[in-house]
Amino acid sequence: MAEHSAYPVGLRLAGRRVVVIGGGQVAQRRLPALVAAGADVLLVSPSATPSVDAMAETGEIRWERRRYRDGDLDGAWYALIATRDRVANDAASAEAEARRVWCVRADDAEAATAWTPATGRVEGVTVAVLSGNDPRRSAAVRDAVVEGLRDGSLTRNRPRTPGVALVGGGPGDPDLITVRGRRLLAEADVVIADRLGPRDLLDELPPHVEVIDAAKIPYGRYMAQEAINNALIEHAKAGKAVVRLKGGDPYVFGRGMEELQALAEAGIPCTVVPGISSSISVPGAVGIPVTHRGVAHEFTVVSGHVGPDDPRSLVDWASLAKLTGTLVVLMGVDKIGLIAEALVRHGRPADTPVAVVQEGTTATQRRVDATLATVGETVRAAEIRPPAVIVIGEVVNVAAPAGPAA
Ligand SMILES: C[S@@+](CC[C@H](N)C(=O)[O-])C[C@H]1O[C@@H](n2cnc3c(N)ncnc32)[C@H](O)[C@@H]1O
């Protein structure tokens, strides 16, 4: 029997009766996919795991709390037999055979008439792998294919739909980009990249990919936003798949909406992929949680690129000083002395702890600790340079300065 390979097929189970015998771990793992396929699932089992119980509670499946009995497979198209009772399993699979119902057996693959493949889904593609009676091998092959689809390495030469993807690349560690962002990057013809974000990923791009540096070095040389918008539009109009790779999240001080609007005006299709913002992940990288039960019930993310007394500032520092939670300042290295002074002047205690984290999540990550009274001088003396995230508030002391990833 085992000499013949299994015949792969996709069952369309919507509205069709599927009978599951046994409500343990196997059922718990298989039921979500059956429910997602729209099957009319009947579970027969005296007991069930809490997750299976919850599926019955919400009406996703129907549960008869009893043991299997002959006739349970009446009207079924497909059966999953997964009890710990060998006699019941044999009886149920004999009934399946007699009724010509395809039947999976968790306890005995040889006695089954169907096998469950190792499956995965990526962007509408279902991967299903069978490798005889070797589920570990099936899972390993499935993982490799799913990973290849997710990161784009399996589909790199696929013709791409022209347009622009604004991809949030995360704080810098190349592992902290989203799966979708990484796949779009692997499929790009042109990448316009910021200085911040996962620059290491650019090395992995094939040689034909054009990489354009859109570095906006603070207070230094920069490529005007308009020039970036024009470059995005030009390359997209030339039929290229363009990725605009940005640090953190495109919509957190990232000018993502400006780029989206410019593209919309030019009639260019654009997709936005969120990213992990440095405002949360960089404190986290040195063991600082931006909220902590009993310590901080809010966190506020502020741009410090202009000082508190600068007429261009849109930040109400006097109000922020009255908050007791966490204040996270981005782009604030240059003005942190003035910012700290303003916060103290408006009522935040001078001994409030402050942590400054430079180049978080990268190999050159550094952290210095201070208080509002000392941070201006500390940042100067330690020669902290952008990019840095400044965390102000009691959460700084929740973890020891030498936290897990410090
Ligand atoms: C123009 S903002 C962009 C923020 C980005 N969109 C985000 O969500 O993280 C740039 C600022 O983000 C912060 N930043 C970004 N990446 C950082 C990193 N790896 N380490 C420390 N600060 C970082 C710095 O405050 C930097 O000046």
C-alpha cells in the first residue's frame, strides 16, 4: 500500500460535513483550518481542550459531548479520527471505509485513507507538502518553501507589478523588518533608502537592483523631499518596482504621507508597509519598557528637532511636563539640554531618570543614563550623536542599566 504515492488534491469543504472524532491536541491543531475552509464541522468527543471548547462556544463548530458511535459519519465528506481509544478509532475508520468517506487517522497513518499535508499560506498561496510517512520532513520542506515565498527568494525573478511600496524597515537590525517588507525588497528593481533603517539588507540585493541613497543626515547634506518624490515617480513611471525603504515606521516622523500624496497625485499605485518604530523598539533593545504596570500608564512620542522656544515648534512642552508617564524624544540630541530645562521649568522633577540610546538595535548601540538635571551635559560629554532615542520617565529604572540587550 505504501509503495503508491498519495494523490494530492485541494478539498473544497465549504458547507460540507466534516466529522472530527476526539477533541484533544490533534483536533485543536486541525480545526482552525477546517473552520477557515468553511466546513460544517461536527466534533464527537466526551471532552475537549479549552481552545476546542471555545470554538464550540462561539459556534464555529458543533460539539456532541459523547463517545463515538456507529452512524456518526452519516453525511460526512471527510473525517478526522483522533481519539486515544484504538478500538473506537478502528471502528470509526471502518465506518469511513464502508461509507467511502476519506479519513485521516492521527494514530495510524497506514490505516488512514487520507493524509494531512504540512501546510502554510503566504499571500494567497497555499503550500502543502507530503513526504510519505515523515511529518518532520514535510514540515521542514514546508518551512523552507514558506520562508522562500515570504522573503521573496523563491519568486525573485517573477515579473513585478510596477508601483511603489513605502516600506518601514524597523530601527536598524535587519531581522526587525516585517516579512512583507522583506519580500517586497527582494522583488524590487529600484530601492530608495534612508540612512536609518536596515542598511545591511541592501547588501543582499542582486546586482541589477538600483539602490539610491536618500540620506537625510540631520543638519547636514540631504536630498530634498521633492527630489525623493520625483525619483519615486520617475522610476515607477518607467515600469520599475520601486521600494522606498524607510527607518522605523513610515508614518512616525517619516514623511510617509507626503510621499503617498505625491504618488497619488501622479497616479502611481502605492502600498504602505508598517515598520517597527524606533520609539518603542530602541528603548526595548536596552531593556526599557515604554509602559510598565504601576509605573507608567502612557507614553508620548515627541519630535525634538526644534527647541521648546522655537516658534516653529508644535509641541506643548508645558503640558508634557505635567504628565507623569514616559516621554520618548526622537531627533532630540541637539536640543535635549533645552528640552530638559523646559520640562523642569514647567514642573517635571529634575531628578526624573533619562536614558539616551544611540544607534539602537545595531552593532554600535550605546546607552547613557542621566536625569533631567544632567542630561544636557551628559549627552555633550559622552559625544552622543544622532540617531538616538531619549527616554524620560520612571520606566528607565524598571530594568537595571545593563538590561538584557544593553
Ligand atoms: C526622522 S525620524 C524617523 C523615525 C522613524 N520613522 C521611526 O518610526 O523610528 C529619525 C529619528 O528616529 C530615531 N531613530 C531611528 N532609528 C534609530 C536607532 N536605530 N537608534 C536610535 N534612534 C533611532 C532618532 O531619534 C532619529 O533622529
